[in-house]
Amino acid sequence: MIKPKHDIAKVKADIADNFQKQVNVTVNLGRNKVLRFCGMLSGVYPALFTVEPADKNFLGKTSYSYAEVLCGNVSIRPAKSPKA
């Protein structure tokens, strides 16, 4: 049995720390398909979180469960702020 490195409470806390901030999202769709986009973490709820994509023409799912992050299907990273 593989022991997890994180638990769901740690994942929730990490995502809540980035609330209302720009994030880079990577989603593994399976069969060598990976979706990457930048957006704002717009909602943090008990069972899921939502990301509002920066691209208004974005067609895709923008709400994810914490379990998807824990399993590695979704990755959330803070966006690097541009240097002035």
C-alpha cells in the first residue's frame, strides 16, 4: 500500500491560502491529454473549489474537488507575478 504524502486537510488549506489570487492550473485528462490555463481562484467550498479562467473563450470544467488534487489529476500553483 502506498502511503499518501498529504491529506485532504492539507490540500484544502493550501488551496484556501490562494483564494482570490492568480493561479496556474494543470489538469490531466488522461490518454496523454493535459490542459493548462491561468485563472483566478474564485471560490473555496467544503467539497470543491472553482477557478475563473483568464481567457473568456475557455471551454472547460472550472470546478474541481480536493480529491482530484490529492490524486494528482489537478495541480494548482500560484502564478508568478510579472516583474515591474
